[in-house]
Amino acid sequence: MEPRLIEGADGRSRCWWCGDKDDYIAYHDDEWGRPVTDDRRLFEKMSLEGFQSGLSWLTILRKREGFRRGFKDFDFVQVARFNSRSVERLLKDASIVRHRGKIESVVNNASRVEALVEEFGSLSDFFWGYRVDGDFVGLRATSPESTAAAKELKRRGWTFVGPTTVYSLMQAMGVVNDHLPGCFVREACEKERRKLRR
């Protein structure tokens, strides 16, 4: 589908992908593209982007509370201690997506976060090192920055972190602002991003 704006019932112009579903609209308005610097929230977003692979984001969004319960609110220190029993417990939890490879990936990646934090100071500093500024270039599935970040994460032993997954994370956490020009949220996200410039 060609990227376009849609007008909501409230008269505001939004990116087309949020459609008319209230939970998707709330996610678009309040979260997507707004800068995230909290390491726990970043780990959550990265983990959920991995779970989303092959599924709709709306499916993941509607199971987010289940994921938060199952993965200890994405406290990566706790998740890094998960063992095979923890994985089996999660495979029986209908409130999440029960995919062994993706569950094991979250546990693996949690154990890798601490090394990144030790080297870069925070997970946030690592990801924001790939920040993309400038005019809107049109929606895409990857970017040179997401490709470079994915390559670096894979080198460090992360899994389910391809360039497309990383780019989705970059969009969601505001490292790139992919709200369409004319979307009422775009400028608010840009103002928040400007505050983070160093």
C-alpha cells in the first residue's frame, strides 16, 4: 500500500497504518516514533519486534501485557537468568506468542544486554548511536543504519535482529522519525527528538 494519511474521527491526520482500531490509534499517537531512552523499555521493544516477525504488530500489541508478565516486565537482568524450565513455562502461556525460537532468543539477548551496557553505558546509547536525522525520505524496510546495527548485534551474539527488525525498532523508539509529513504526531516526535541531541 502506498503510504498516505488518513483522517480519524477526531479530524486529525494520521499515518495510514493505524487504521480505525482504537488500540492501534493510541499506539500511533502516544508511542510510535516518540524517543525512548529507558533500557528496559528498549529491551522490551527489541524483544517484541523479534516476536512480531511473520505476524502483525497488532497481534503483538494486544498480547503485550502477557509478554510483560511472562518476561518479568522485560527486566533483562532477570530474563538473562531464565533456564529451560522458564522456557517451557512460557511455551504453555497462551497470553503470549508461543514460539520456542523467539522465546529462547529473548533469553539469549537479555544475557547480551549487560555486555553492551558495560561498553556503551546503556542500551540507549548503543541504539541512539545509529540516530537518523533529516527530512522524511519515505517509508522503507531497512536503512544503512539498521543494517550496520544489526550486523554489530549479530557479531555480539544477538539473535532475531535482522536489518528489518532493527529498523522497525528504530522507528518505534524514535531513532528515526517515520511519521508521514502532515501526520499530526510528526512534529511532536521531532521536538522530543531535538531535546535528545547532544
